[in-house]
Amino acid sequence: MNNAITLFSAISFLAYGTGCFTSRHLQKEFARFGLSSLRRLIGFLQICGALGLLAGYRFPLLGQMAAGGLAVMMLLAILVRIKIRDGFLKTTPAVLFFLVNGYLALLAH
């Protein structure tokens, strides 16, 4: 089960991280968040986190550290969503990815 959760999270962050470089929609979203200047850095960090999750299959500590970093990133995403007054539905993905990666960082072995 942990392998499936890890793979789901890694694929999701690879897609979103790549989208930070390629998607006009995400460009507009980051402007709405007030984080336009950090869009590429955030995308790069998400891609690195996703690769770290995948490397965790071979090096478990690296995977746990990557999951921890992604969990922190998602906690910050939740705070941004609250700050800009996004509703529950728009905040839910960040909450779910915070919980998933928090689980992988703290409880998965």
C-alpha cells in the first residue's frame, strides 16, 4: 500500500512541478496566490521532491526526507489558500497531499 501511495504522490508532484514551467493556468494561479516570482522555484522543488520519493524505493531515508519536504510545502500551500480566502474545495488537494506526505515521512517504513 505504501508503494502505491508513494507512486501516486510522486506522479502528482512531477505533473504539477512540470506544469509550473509549462502551464498558463498555473502561471495565472501563482499570480492569484501572489507567488509569481516563486513559481519556477516551487516547480523545481516539487520535481525534486517527487524524484526523492521515487529514490526512496532504493534509499528509504531519502524518500522519507522528500516526503517531509513535500508535506511542509503543502502546509505552506494550505496557509496560502487560507490567506487568499480560497474555499474548502480549492484547499482540499493541499490538505490531502499534506496528509499523504506527512504519513509517508513519519509512519511509512
